[in-house]
Amino acid sequence: MAELPARADVVVVGAGIAGVVTAYYLARSHVNVILVDRYGPAAEASGGNAGMIGESGGDPATTMQLQRQSVALYEELARVTGEDFELVMDGRLRLAITEDEVRSFESLVQRSQHEGVEGHMLLGADIQRHEPALSDRVLGAAWFPRDGKVHPIKATNAFSRAAAARGAVVAEGVRVIGLLTANGQVTGIMTDLGEVRASEVILATGAWTPVLAATAGVHVPVFPGKGHMLATEPLPPVTGRVLRAEKLGTRQLANGEMLVGSEVEHVGYDKSVNERTIELYLRFMQDLVPALEGARVVRSWGCLRPMSIDQLPIVGSVPGVGGLHLITGYGRSGMGLAPASAKALVDTLLSDRADLDLSPYALGRFADV
């Protein structure tokens, strides 16, 4: 662990994808920044997901620009650092297994094309010709060729290392107990190792953001959404694409493991694994991807996603507490949404200008909640 300084210009709490990208762009702008996490990079939701990214995962009215620009930032990081975090833009297939889903995905493709997103609807024999890994249980597939994936743990760590290389202090294993405030202004954080003074604090603490924000009297309408995930033993090449059904998806890592997950369960802060759920998830995907038949599960885990009550991110300053900022509420889409919104948050803090308008994600929209 890096030594914990007593003071910084900015403290970023939380080393998931939102926090490490925020720290990276602050450090790149020569800001004295400390990144603090009770464990280390990607220890929670950013390390427990399947790493699916790309523009088709965004709503044109709300998040599509975040998805598009986040892909560009991953590509930039790969170029700048030379790190391999398994960024592969080989497309995503959204799988329909009922006639209702076929009609829904046909409509989705039409809407996406209208917004400039390349998409195609595959039906009948065209499905297996396009993706031989799929079984005939798949009645239709919406094909989005500009989507892709990253290895979420490797990508998060790559941004963390890039931040440290540019001067950020990355303090792992430090538990933040609460926020320090005076006269309506944040003054730093209290940790289990003592105080860190700062005039700006950014909470990138995922599902735990409401707990820390409450120490400054701030209500953040985010709650934990539990996801189950599993990894199979390494398999021969199955597909380079992301395969996504209505509630579950799968993709293959470079080491051959297939990841499968995940619905959202509302069970509070319980991350325990239900083996019956893991069994059902694998069986469901085996029906759609026959290569998974007989595959042995080598790892399974639960993770808690930060779910906002309107399913949109919460990014920006906190009204009434000067110097306090939030970046949370990404639900199941943190890897796809957080990089661009983190950069926009930093741009806004440093110059009051950003390529992306963050006002739709302001905490103030919940003033009456």
C-alpha cells in the first residue's frame, strides 16, 4: 500500500472503474489526487461483471453517448499504455428465444438504426450461419457489430496503474469511515488510518455510496442490486462475440473461460452465492450455446451493482455540500458508462466545460424523493 498522505487537492474514494478513470484524468491534468479503496482496484462490481461494452447498450435519449465515448477511451488507454486488457470489438448478439422477443428486437434494431447505430436482425438459418455457436433454440438475433468487451479486472487495473504512473497516490487497504465537513463544505475524509484533508472529495463507491454520503447528511437514492456470475473451465474457442439473452449473457475470456451472468436480485448487501441459481444460469445458457454442455464451473461469485431508482447514473456535485461529488448508479452497465462520465466529471471540475452534458445525471433530479 502506498503511504497515505495527510492532504491532497482531491480524494477519490473507490477504485472501481468509475474511481480509477476519475483518478487517471485528474492525475493526467497534474492534480494532486489520492485514490483510496478498502481493498484495491476492481474488488467489487467492477471486478464481478462480464465486461460488456458498446453503443447498443445505451438508450439514445440518455446514455448512448456515454457508451460510445467510453469505448473510445478504452481504445485510447490501450494505445497510450500498451496494456492488453482484452479489448475486443467483435460485436454483440442479443438473442430472442420467444416470438415476443423477436418482435421486440426487430423494433430495437429499427430504433437503433434511426439513431445511427449499426444493427441487423437475423432470423432462421441466418442466425447459425452468422454465429455457429448458437443452437436452434434461438429464434432471432439482433446483431450489433460495433459492440464488444473488455476484461473488467484487467481494464480497471490498467486505469489504476496509469493513474499512479501520472502521479496519483493509490492507497489500497484503507477503509473510509466518513466524510469531514465544516460550514457546508467538505474538508476531507476520515479513514481507519486517520484524516486526509482535501477541498474536493469524489465518491465512486458504487452500492456503498449512500452509506458514506449519509455521514455528510446527504441522501443518495442508490441501492444494491445483486448479480450472480460464474466462470467455466477453459474451453476451446467458442465465440469472440458477446451473446446476450433477455436476462443472461455469456462471453469468452482470452484464457478460454466462459462467463455467464446475470439477473438483478434485490437482497440488500448480501453477496452470498446460491448454488441453485448458478446451476440454473448454466443450464439456461447451455440450451442456447451447446458448447457449454458438460462444462465444469470453476468459479462463482456474487457482486453488488449500484442501482439508482431511475436506472440512470448519478454524476456531479452535491447540492448543499461544497466540494463533494458523486459518480455512481450505473447498475449493470458500469464498464460501458463510467469511463466517459468520469472524464466529463473531471473536465467539469477543472474547466467547467465537458464534451458531455452531465446535467441529466445530477443528484438534484431527486430533490423531491
